[in-house]
Amino acid sequence: MTKLFGVIGDPISHSLSPLIHNAWFREHGIDADYRGMQVPAGELAHALEALAREGCKGLNITLPHKEDALRLSDEQGDIAQRLGAANTLVRTKSGGWRAENTDAPGFALALQNENVDLAGKSVFILGAGGAARAVALSLSDLGANLTICNRTIAKAEALAELVTSPCTVLSLDDGLTKLATADAVINTLSIGHSGASLDLPSGNDRLFFDISYGKAADEILRSAKTNGWQIADGLSMLVAQAAYSFEFWFGILPDTASALKRCRAAVEATQ
Ligand code: ATR
């Protein structure tokens, strides 16, 4: 019987996860169907019960349900616990859900794919929201020296408590004036969604990684490239976190290069 998998979020129609996972199912001869499932905030528990009854074996979880997914799970992996959020659920033998988080290792794999080693380097993280948490944890575990820059300082301070490597907190405005001292910049701000850009200094071939992709990253990455930064968008992180979810479900790490090509083509087709 065809097994059911999917991603739960709201909104969800934009999600590239069905494209990624359904292709991997075909590549690995797995009889399964991966669907986008729109579930409003506060209704995750109900949805999980219904999906368990339908025999669902694995799920991805995105906004606004990542914290609820952790709370509603029966078992939790270490990274999900440290982040306080889950993006992957795995059905357990006893019929419950195990919560995992593949965003942080996904970011680490994306960096590896860019051939960038940030151990011991000065890395500025712009933003301190949910996505920044996964980035900060990943970079901290890699041994980078972090500077977290955010409009709301209290959120940056809270994020700094999560990391174990050396970490400085700055206001966003202050941080933007000090980018000359960074070895790399990771942008997690959501300002690109409204077409806003950033006033960047000269990059001199340093890495500017924007965790957004498509239109949301376009303006900022265009400006970074013009100023001489080595740019990367968030598609490789998206594919990498999906690969680690797939590995949790099937014990196989699938091919990320072909998935990235498919995603890039899909994003370009909508621009
Ligand atoms: P996500 O979970 O995807 O990271 P988020 O939690 O909404 O999204 O975080 C968005 C980030 O963009 C935050 O760091 C936010 O700053 P605040 O913590 O001060 O809200 C930042 N951000 C959003 N709009 C901004 C703006 N107009 N100027 C500066 N920072 C902005």
C-alpha cells in the first residue's frame, strides 16, 4: 500500500518539499506519496491524530507548528530539544511520534556544499528568529565565533544563551556598521520578503549566505554580489534539511545535487 508522508504548515502551497521527496521516493523505488498539508495554528494535535489513523509514517513540520510539534511528540532528539522546535516527525514502533530537527545539520551540510569551513571564524548572524536559532546552533557546534545582530536586542540575547561558542550581541544597526570585521555573514532577516535590501560594505570574496531563496532573497543577494561577496541562497539548506528528514524515515541519505537542480528550476520558473 502507498505510504503517506507530508509537510504540515500554514501557508503551505509554496512548499518545495513535495517536489523534493516525491522524486527521492521514485529514485529509491519507495511506494509513498508526499503531500503539502495546510493546518491552521493550534490544530496540529488533531491533524497528527488523524494522520496516525491513516498510517502516516513521517512528517515535516513548518511554520507555525514547529514548537507545538516538539511539545506534542512522545520522544525528542537532542537537537530538537536544544532548539525547542521540531521540523521532522517519525512514527515510532509504539505508534507515537519522535520529534527531530534537521534545520541545524541541514545548514551545516549546505555550508559544506559551498566548500566553506567556518570553524574558528568570525561569523555575523543577522536576525534572531526561529531560523536564526538553527543557524546559530549549527555554527556554534562548528566552533565559529558568533556575533548575533538583531533589531530587538532581547531576542538576540536569548539566542546567545543557546550557543556554546564565543558570542557577542549587537543591535542590527550596530552590527551592519561592523561587517568589515566578519569572515562571513548569514542573513536570516525576513525583510527580503517585502523587497527590502541591505547596505553592505565591500565583500572581498567573503561569504554572504541568505537563508531565503527566490524573490525573498533576490534584492539582497544582488546587492551582495555587486559589492563583491561570495553569495549563497537558502535552497541548499532546504534540500539538506529534507535529506536528513528522509534519512530519519528510511535510513538512506538521498542525493542532494539533483534535488537542488530540480528546486532551482522550479523557483526560476515562478520568477
Ligand atoms: P523566522 O522564524 O523565519 O526566522 P521570524 O521569527 O519572524 O522568522 O524572524 C524574523 C527576523 O527578521 C527577526 O530577527 C526580526 O527582528 P525582530 O526580532 O526585531 O522582530 C527580523 N526583522 C523582521 N522585520 C524587520 C525589519 N523591518 N527590520 C529589521 N529586522 C526585521
